[in-house]
Amino acid sequence: MKRLAKWRLFSLFAMMALILSACSGKPYLSTLKPAGEVAQTQFDLMVLSTVIMVGVIAVVTVIFFIVVFKFRRKDDRIPKQVEGSHKLEIIWTVIPILLLLILAVPTVSATFKLADVSPMEKKNEEGKTDALVVNVRANLYWWEFEYPNQEIITGQELVVPTDEKVYFNLIASDVKHSFWIPAVGGKLDTNTDNVNKFWLKFDSEKAADADNYFYGKCAELCGPSHALMDFKVKAVPRDEFDQWATAMAEVKEPKKAETDLAQAGQEVFNNSCIGCHAVTPANTAPEAARLAPNLTNFGDRDRIAGILDHTEEDLKDWLRDPETFKPGNKMTGTYGELSEEELDALTEYLMGLKVMEE
């Protein structure tokens, strides 16, 4: 009975693991749902390698059972010895080589294809690239995205056009991080002393299925809030991207508050926040790390601090005590405690920082 109870418990845990492994509140946060050219190439290589491995296991298993049942010992006679058989040695040497070639040829081809970032190095007459380039800077625990051609900077939410290659320069401000959009392509480290480069392509149909949002993660252990170092990717058609980039570039001065409450919030922001957070998208320090995320279009975003819902209540909770949500973040303790009136005013002002018309 005890053995039966153990097997029932094991079966229950196995079923729970199977069911829960499919649970996810975030669409397209899986490498098994490729949503771009790079992801599809990598997925195909995963499938190929898996098929080869399963095929080898299946063949070896079949041979094992054939040998066990057909050639099991029936008397005291010694079976025929095959050591030194050149024929067998050639067979079990050639077969692995062929399997490795089958896997190596597409892998090497894909490696060179995905490593080709030459278009981001070619400058036109204006000194810019024809390809879209994004400079990604990883920080504890947030992301900065700079568009050098468009001369704008934003934070936490990457905006990209669909169905075209987007090239990335990756660097870190403090410690090693890793830039990863699971559904769109493999991860690549962001280092403090060198720039890594690669490209991704976002499929428009898959983007539409995901409501134009993909999820990004930090894939390198970087501190106590590593698991909370998320960002969103908004993938839109090229014309919508151009509209967004133009609207961002047109912001030359901090947006003026439109209500009395927002005006009070702007004063709080100017006294407590503007030393770290910019509210204009211009790149004023190209070689230096900004201290905190750019908030020019904060009101247009879908998340607060990369992890919270974009609501006034969540924003107030974050401002009251950011350490509760992201332990070890650099915002904690940089400003004095805000009263509830100041929180209301600051929230009103921040939620009004928008560049896109609704």
C-alpha cells in the first residue's frame, strides 16, 4: 500500500508539472513560439538536433532489444567474436561523422548568416545608416534604447518595425547582463568593456497575434533583481514606427503640465527626479550612461519599472517604496519621502507624459 501511495503521489506531481509547464500569462515568451527569422532559424536547428538525437536513441534501443532477445545465451558455447572487424569499425565511425555533418552544415551556415551585421556599418551621405540601428544599454535593473539615426532615446520599452532587420549594439553600464527576446531570437551578452552586435527580425503576423507586444528579459545573473529586469518590445508596421519616432523627435522641451495637479507634480519632479530622469528624448551624453530611464513617453508605455501594470495605483506604490518591487535598485533612497498629496500630483504629471495622440 505504501508503494502504491508513493506511485500515486509521483503521478500527481508528474501531471501537475505537465499542466503547469503550459501555463503562461505572457504571450510569446517562449523559444518554442518563433516570431521572427532569427528565432525560426534557431528553432529549426533545435528541431533538427532533437530529431537526430531521438533517431540515434531509437536505433540503439531497437538494436539493444534485438540483441537481448535474438542473441541471448542459450548454451555454454562462446558467441562469434567480432573484435577487430574493420567493417564494423568503419560503420560506427562513418555514421556519427555523417550525423555531425548533417547538423554542422546548417549550423555553420546559420552562424555566419546571423553574424552578418555589415549593413549597420555602412553610412550614407548623411552619415547615417540605411538600416535601423538601436543602441541597447543595460543597467541595474533597467534598459535604455537609443536610436542614433532618429537621434532619440527611450527606456524600458523598445519600439521596432516589423518585417525588416533591426540591428543592435549591446553594452552594459555596470555589470554583465544579457539581452534576450525569447520569441524573436537568442540571447547575447551586454558587456561593460566591448560592444556586441547582432540583428533580429520581427514577424508582422506573429506580432499581430501577440497584440504587437513581445517580452524581453535579462538572461545573465546580475543581482538580486535579475529576474525582474524585464522590458517590453512593441513591434508595429513601419509607418507606425515612423510616426512614433517623429513624435518623439519633435519633443524638444519638457512637456508642460495641463492641469493644476499636474503642474504641482511637475514641480515635485523638478525638485526630486529630474537629476536622474530626462523627459526629452535627445541624446545629450552619447558616451556616458544615463542614470535612470528616459521618461519622455512614460504615459504611453505598457508597464511601470518593466514589471508592474501601468496604473496610477501601481505607480504610487512604486514611488512609495521601489525597494519592495526591485531589491537593490539604484532609485531607492535617492529622494525624500513623498506625501500622499505629492504622490497624487507626481502621478498625474508622469501619466501625462505622452507623445502619441490617443
